[in-house]
Amino acid sequence: MSILSTAIEYLKGVGPAKADLLKKELKIFRYADLVQLYPYRYVDRSRFYRINEIGGTSTEVQVKGKITHLETVAGKGRSKRLRAIFQDDTGEVELVWFKGAQWIQKSLKLQQPYVLYGKPNFFNGSLSFPHPELELEADFKQSPLRGLQPLYPSTEKLNQKGLNNRGFAKLTRALLPQLKGQFPDFFPAHFRERYQLMPREEALFQIHFPSSLELAEAARNRLKFEELFFFQMEMAAQKRKHHREFKSFAFADVGPVFHRFYDSVLPFELTGAQKRVLREIRQDMRHGKHMNRLLQGDVGSGKTMVALMAMLMAIDNGFQACLMAPTEILAQQHYQGISELVESLPVEVSLLTGSVKTAQRKDIHEKLRDGSLHILIGTHALLEDKVKYKNLGLAVVDEQHRFGVAQRAKLWKKNTLPPHILVMTATPIPRTLAMSIYGNLDLSVIDELPPGRKPISTRHAFDKDRNSLFGFLEKEIDKGRQVYIVYPLIEESEKMDYKDLMDGYESICRAFPRPKYQVSVVHGKMKPEDKDFEMQRFASGKTQIMVATTVIEVGVNVPNASVMVIESAERFGLSQLHQLRGRVGRGAEKSYCILMTGSKLSREAKIRMKTIVRTQDGFEIADVDLKLRGPGDLMGTQQSGMLNLRLADLRNDSPIMDLSRRALQDLLDADPSLEKPDHQHILAEFQKRKAGKIDWGRIA
């Protein structure tokens, strides 16, 4: 057994009690886990300041001097604080401790040379150090923790047991010499030289106790590179395995239904991007290779039209298709739109959601089994065991990040061979990130909008502007336009959100009284049939204003709606704001999006407002969103356990990600099976890292 597998309690300075705490707090069970507790930054303990030099800095500083005065000062109630005067030959500063005064006072000595380390604080023009570190200069000179000192993540409970920065540094410094020769490099020398990578053992030593900041950076880059390299290698392996092992139905023909639709029904000329994506889908499905494709496109780019034409290819080849949407409203929207488009064709379409009556369900189930139903559109209801197809050839999943991977997997069990899979998202994802996270899927991007789409005028307004907002809405309604007013919905505070919505609804009704104005309201507490009734009233133009929660975020299509008002816009993420804005601008008229907020906004909220006002480019918005939120949130991939990276940060490490992808591609081009002696260690390390992981990639 390798020494790296040794239980952490056997490391000198740990013992059973601290080991239990390390396991609970930081999941450190073995020596190897402690080595991989990487510092998050370093402090330079080689530089000393004089007291008269401190004025211009707000970071931690280090000073040599003596304590000349020490006293306990009474505070409010029974509290006491410890105050000291620390002096060098250029001046003096105050030191103060608010906790542990009695214990600290006993440990300090007057008129002895000390090294002080801490963050200076300016209060009422005076300089002080709250809770500084103090070490006798003689002890400091003997300490191994001079120079660049690592700062480690810790917790309050660990700090109480002495496992703070100094404690972790001491343990790691004691452990590393025992591990010499335990980190053989799986990357051969010529590979490291080509991509300028530090040897692995050196990187693991330098990241903890670097000789310089440059070497610390080189060590971090080496370890980030290998994390991203093996992560992308796993994606590539899943894709290769998928293409090798998984077959599906061959859609050899583009037949009469598709041609009739294209020649006679298609309501507009396809964009170049839509045509390109259709060719990619056609190429996937024609030879029986199992399609596993992500279709990415901005709001209004025409993804659903592409998906419908792919479904017609399946029908022309004697197969059925389904489209699964995350909400009932979106499923109904798809059903209405697709039904209208194919009503002149020999294509039968049905809708299956939780609110479909039992008799209607039985009819749908029978038609699915005998093959007379060609396209089934619905929600999670499509995954029920009772839903059995005669021959499902294509499954389309809309807004795929809203479904768990295990849910999507159920679609595979509907056939002897898995159906072709097309997953769609209107949440723009930076292409580099999409290629990495969804490396096991083939990626298609619709990167142009249909001609004639006018830009939406977006502005940020405050609560004090509400009267002028109502005046503007009145003018738009007088022109025959319609208005959305959307309130946030946050699950943890549903009661408050409901109150916000209903208060807003009442104030809108007062500002726009009946009978001149009609107002619809839609929220999550309503019965499905009541929601549908209100949505239909708005869609048909019987009401001019729709007051709603985010149930109308995706899919709802009312071309006459020209204004989107988003209340408490600071409570929405960038992706949601972009999606909501996409509900307008679908007709021929000029459209507007108004972001209403309070006057006090966080820094992040200000960035979100400025971004939405400045641009309508979904990919630019996604880049900002990625910086603010991180990839797990943005992409809904936390559920799949794919982003368990210790060091690499997909927000900020795209140059290293690009380099590791290029290195992987070059390696696989030269040696696809990694059979060469030089590459055996890379393969072994990959298999070791992959062991025990669930192969979610094969199910998109």
C-alpha cells in the first residue's frame, strides 16, 4: 500500500481527535487528501515594513519592534479588551484584542524584540492592528514559515484545535519530505516541455511552499492543466464510447412529409445557421450513428423549427418523435405551435401533461402503441412507465438543464435501440465552456436571428419612476399593444412573493381600471386550467396586461406584446432577465424591456442591470453570467458531479482549458488508444481518476 493511503491520524501532530475533525470538516482521510488541500493564496513574510511606511497599504504587513505598554481596558457591560503600544525607531501603533485578553496578556513580554504581522486599520485618523499575530524575533528566525507563507482553507472548529494556516503549514511541511518519490509524472518529458509544464512532484511541493510567486503560479498552472486535461479526456472518452457502442435507427430518406413542409408550409426562409444545424442533424441520423446533440441558440433564434424538421425526418422514415418541456405552459405552447404548422400534413400530434384527463390519456397510450400518433409533446409525464411507443426514433428535450440526468435517462428505455437525442437550450453558454462541459455531446449553435427581428429597447428605472412608467404603459396600450409585468418567484419565500404579486396586481388594477382595461394574472398557485384560461385571454388580446410570476419565462409567444416590465429585477439572474426580455420583440412593432429596482443595489446587481441594458447578445450575457455565478449554477451541471475540480476555475482559466484541450487533441491524433510506451502512464492515471464515477455522459 502506498504511503499516500496512510490514515491521517498517523501523521505526527494529528492523532485521533484532530483526525475526526479533519474528516468531518474538510473530508481529509489520508495523507493524499492533505497534500491536495491547496493554499488559496500566499503572504510574503520576507518583507518588513517600518511603522512610518504603513500609511499607503491596506494589505497585511510585517513589522519588527517592541511592546512598550500593555493594559486591559473596560468596555460595555462586562467586556474587556487588551490594548498594547508597539514601537519601532520610526513611530508607534496601537494593538488591540477584543477576545482572549487575559490569556494573550500572560503570553506577551514587554521590551522584547517581536515580529508583528497583521492588517492595519485606520480609525479616526489613528493606526491600529486588531488581533495581530506576534512572535518573538528569536523564534521567527528559527521558523520554517518565513518567505512566502501559504494560507489554507479552514473552519472555526479546526481553528479552535490549532488547525489554522500555521497549523496546516506545519503538518504539510512535516509530511512532504516523507513523500519524496511518491508522485511519478504521468506526462512524459517531451510532453511537459512542449506545453511548458512543471514536473508533478515539484509542482506539489512548490504549491505549498513556493520559492517565489512565479514558481507558485507555475505549480498552480501545472496542477490546473492536469485537472482540465483529464476532465476533458473523460468527456472525449464518453463521446468515443458513445459513437462506437451506441447505435440507433438509420433515417436514410428525407421523404415527402419533410419536402412538403419545406416547400409549402414553412412560413419563412430558414437562416443560414438553421440550415447548417439541420445538415449536422441529418448527417448524424442518416447512417444509424446514435445522435447525442446539444442545440444551443439564443431566444427567438428558431430552435423549435429545427427540432420540428428533425422530427419530420423521423416520421418520413416510419418512426415516432417526442418533445419534452420542463413546464406545462411551455409544453402547451410547443403543442399549439407545432399543431398549427403541421395541420395540412398527414401528421398526428398529441399533448400529454399532468392535467390531461384519464380517458384522453388512454387514447394517447393506444395511438402511441399502434403507431398512429406521430409526435407526442409533454412534460415529465412522457417519462411515465405507461407511456410506450411503437417505435420512438427521436427525443427532443427543451431547456435540458431543468431535467435531472436520471430523468433524461428514462427516455432511453422506451425502445430496444435508444432514440436519437436532441437537447436544446436557450441559455447561451460560452462556446469554450460548452465544448468542455458538454464535451460528450456534439454541439450545434444557431448564432443568427431570423431577419426582421427588431432590437428591444431596454432601460433601468427605479421605484420613484413608477408614475412615468404607468404613463408610458398607457400610451403603448392605447396604440393597441400588450404588456407583461413580471414579479420574481423565490421558493424559500413563496408567501412573500405571492403577496408581492397580488399587491402589484391590485395597484395595476387601480392604475388601469375596468372596463377600459382588462388585466390577467398568472402565478404558481393557480390550477392549470385557470392558468390556461388567463394565458389564452392574453394571447387572444382580450386582456391588455399580464401580471405574472416567472411561469412565462420561456416559450410563451404573443407577438402583440411589446413591453416587458420586470419588477424587483435585482432578484433575477442575468439568464432569467435575458429570457424574460425575449418574450417581447416577436412582432413587427418596436418593443421595450423595463427593469424596475429599488435604489440600493449590490455591486453584482448593478453589473446585471448594466449588462442587460447594454447588450442583447446572449453569448456576451452568458460570459458575464459565468463570471458572476460560476459554471455549476449557469449550466445546471452540479447534479451530475462533473465539476469536482480542486484548483481549476472554469470562469478564469479558459487559457489553460484551451491549452489542455489542444494538448489532448494532439495526443489522441498521434496515438488514439494511448498504446505507445510513453503514453501508458497517462492512460493509467486516467483510469484511476475515472474509477467509481457514474457514466452519466452517455445519456446527455
